Amino acid sequence: MGEFVPQTRKRRAKRAHADDRLNPRQGAPLRKRRKRGEQKQAVGRSRGGRNTKIHALSDAKGRLIALLLTGGEAHDCPVAERLLKRTKPPKRVLGDKAYDSAELRDVLNACGAKPVIPNRSNRNQPFAFNRRLYKLRWRIEAAFNRLKDFRRIATRYDRLARNYLASVCLAAALIWWL
């Protein structure tokens, strides 16, 4: 007892930083690039946090025909034009106020479809639309509600957008026959 134990009083090398982290340069990378897999996930930021939008076209019976995924911050009108190109031109297109844009109305008129879209409150020159036909939009909302009955789609367990879109397409095919 009380004897000197060799190498217990070893001098420690001085570090340049005051904290005791193992790697003094830990932290986010300083590069201006985004992470590699982020563009494949179709997850975006919106008011409610990180989420994904499912954009869809349905027929008159409320069955989903065409589907696309985007991040939560994406606007609806550019995606609507892409969806319309995937199907044959319809006679009428029902949509909510988010689809109220002059560009989308021009595209619909060019392909021979009549837009049944209500005007936004800030529109200077309102368009006329058929209110009786607009009341049938509940079928589209019902199609999305049936889609969200599948837990995998409502909570988005899949990390990649292609896997999530495959799950949505499978659920839409099941709903089509039920």
C-alpha cells in the first residue's frame, strides 16, 4: 500500500478543443449538397411536418385511375397536368380550389375537357362552374378515404417512394374490385 504504480501518472496529450469529444470536428457536413437518398423518398416539408401527397385521377364511380407521389410542399396544378397526360381526355374534370389556375384551365380546354373547379377567393375574374356537378366530388374524397383504410398507406411505412407507390397501386387495385 502506498507504493508508486508505474504508468499511472502518464501525461495526456493536449487537445486543441476544450470539450472532450472523440472527434472535435463532428457535426453536419459543410457541403451545400443534400443527402444522397433524399430525392428518391418523395417526402417534403409542409405545415404539418414531413409528409407525402398522393395525387390521383378517378373515374365517375370513384375508382382511382392514375397516381403520382410528390413531397408535401408540392403544388397541385403541375402534377394535375402530368396526370391528365397519362389518361385519355375526360369530358369533365372536377377539382377543389387548389386546382384553380389559368394554366390548368387552358390545358383542360385544349384537350376538350370542361373544368368544374370553384374559384379561389382572391381571383379577380371568376370563372363559372357547374355547382351541381361539383357536388359529386365527394366520390374522389371517398376513394382517398378507402385508400387510407390500409394502415400501410395511412402511416407510410415504406422509406422509398417507389415502394410506397407500389403499395398505393396495390391498394387501389384491391379497392377497384371490392
